[in-house]
Amino acid sequence: MNALDLINYWIAMMLLVTGLYIVIARGNLVKKLVGLSIFQTSVYLIYISPSKIIGGTAPIIAPGVELYSNPLPHVLILTAIVVGVATIALGLALVVRIHEAYGTIEEDEIHAQDQDGE
Amino acid sequence: MTTTLINTALLLMMAATVIGIVRLRNLFAVVILGSLYSFLMATIFLVLDAVDVSMTEAAVGAGVTTVLLLSTLYLTKSEEAKPSHTPILPLAVALVTGGLLVYGTLGLPEFGSPDSVIHQHVAPRYLEQGPEETGVPNVVTAVLASYRGFDTLGEVTVVFTGGIGVIVLLRRRWRADRTRDHK
Amino acid sequence: MRGYLVLRVIAKLLIPFILVFGLYVQFHGDFGPGGGFQAGVIVAAAIIFHALIYGLPRTRLVVPEWVVETLVAAGLLLYIAVGIASMLMGGGFLDYSVLMHDPVHGQHRGILLVELGVGISVAGVMLMIFYMFAGRSRTPDSEK
């Protein structure tokens, strides 16, 4: 049963590493931002997984319920999600301006235009 | 047992979605798969008893982020260029990092046990005395707004700053049809 | 979207319900899942839905830009005003116990007002970001 419990964490690590791979290996700026969003979401999963108690329920106090899951990681991740969307929105606004300035959103072509301009 | 099965099935679907995002070059398909990934993540949060987080992730990830990505694709190109060289070094970095992280998970406490350290000191105090001190049954809202109110103030400031940043970057140019008359 | 009758009728029927659901999530965040962030995003999603179906200029007539800019700042201002009000009433910054005659009622009122501030600000910011992205034209321009 132990390996099946750890599969939650292993797949979350696999998602994190895939998001990292998209950010560093792909040259398209929009795809990099999608990879960053995948990276952020997998970190939320890594935080929320340990807070679950088997046999517990959602941390809303109700009569007759004894065991509640841990509410602290929920609070942290709630803040993190909204901050993440503000970051992605700013990144996308920068991508729009880069496209208007350079005519492309591929990293290699932007580097080439910069080096020609020097 | 059924919880573990549902959890594993959802996680495997998410892994398949992410592999699709890596391989596809049509950015419109990538954005739709990203929205699907956020939705599956919201479902997993629900299975793990994080109801507030699930609602926020569904609204923000599958809603707002998808709309913004589609607007950006409208304003830029929607096809990714073919990669010029095979990315061996990033793949090696990713695999080594993944191996180290999987080795690190072997030291984590057992999944779902009520005796692990993070359930010991602060969380039981909030769960027991939260409703009496604040009068609010939803402990997550009580902690977010009252016990950790300063963090929420900082977070609203970050959201405000993000909005101001987008206004500063994108304000000038209006659409040509703004001057046309719409009845 | 002007020619699609089914979409326009369904949008007209659904948008009031989405707005009411957003208000429900905001004010019942104390007793069930919900709170400021979720409600702000749901209300912004309802207005984005209106803009997708009826076009951005008409949505700009319904919810003008100055309203959205005011919402962005008003939420943060409400949050800080609650903190300063509790300082003026004798407690520390953001100490809700002094807001009413009874500490528990004071905490409840403080949480309600603070979540309202968060919801207003998040709704305003999401809507403002959408207006900025959707209102940008594609053709190249000589001046920036």
C-alpha cells in the first residue's frame, strides 16, 4: 500500500519537472508561460497532498464531525493561486508588447534581431 | 480504496495531458489542454478535501487564465516554430531534478496519517478555537481573514499591482471599431 | 456573435444567475466554501461572458472603464480602512475584536468587511485585465 500512497507525490514531481522542461527547452514565449503555469499548479498539489487526513473531511466545522483535514495549506495555496494569475497576466502583457516590437514571439528570432541591431 | 483509485486515475489523466502539452505545436490546442489540466487539478483538490482551493483553481485556472491566453494568441501568432536543435541538456536537467525529487519523497511522512508533524501544533488550535473566537464555521476563511489577515492584505496589494502593471503596459491603442456606432 | 440567436438568449438568461451566485459565494463564505477570491472571479467571469457574446463596446457601455478602475482601488481601500478603523477604536491594526461591543461579533463583522474588500478588488482587477487585452488592436501603429 505504501507505493500506491506515494504515487500522489511522484506524479506531482513528474508534473513539476515537465513544467520546468517546457520553460527551459521550448522557445515560444506563450508556451513558456503555459509551462510556468503547469509548474505553479504542481507545486499547489505538492502542498495540498500532505494536508489530507484519511477519514477526515473538509475543514468546515459542522456538528457531528470529528476529524478535519488541515486548513493551513489551503490558506497558503489560496493566496498563491491568485498571485499566480497576476503573474501570468503580467507575463502575457509583456508577450503582447514584445510581439509588437519584434514581430515574433520565438526566442531565437528575437535574439537574432537583437544581435543584428547591435 | 475508491478514493485512491479516483485519485490515481485523475493523476494519470493529468500526466497524459501534460505530455500532450509538451508535444503539440498548435498553440490553440495547447491552451485548451491547459484549461483541461486546471479542471482536473480542481477535481483532485476536491478529492483531497480542499474545497475552497478547488473552487478558486477552477475559476482562476480554467476560467481567467484560458481567456487571457486566448486573447494573447489572437494578438500574436498561434503556431509554434519547429525546434531547431534537440534539447538534450534541458532533458538531462529535468530528469536529474526529477530523480532527486523522487528520492526526496521517500522521506515524507505517510500519506493521510493523522499523527504526522504538520497536524500537531498550530492546526488543532485553529480548528478547536476558531469558531468560538471568530464566530465563523469555515476555518479557512477565519484563518485567511482574521488570524493571517496581514498576508491577505499583502496578497490584495499584489493583485492590485498586477492590475496596474497590465494597465501601464497595454493602455494606449484602442480598437478601430471603437469609433463606429453600435446600436 | 451577432447572428447566433441561441447564444444571445442563453447569455441573457444566465448572466443574472451567475451574478447572484457570485454574491452568494461572497456572503456565504463564512458558512461554506467560498469567500472573496472566488466571488470576485465569478462576477468578473459573468461580465466577460457578456463581452464575449455582445461585443466589447457594448460591455463598455454597461460597465464603463472608470467604474472598473474605481473597483480596483476601492477594494484595497476598504481593507485598509477596516484596519485603520480598528486602530481608531483602540485596538491594533486589523484587530477586529474592538469593532463592536462583543469580540466575537467584532471578529465576524471584520471578516465580512475584509472579504468584501478582497472580492471587489479581485473582480475589478480581473475585469480590467480583460478589458486591456480584448481592447487592444492588432494592426501596427505608428505612435505608442
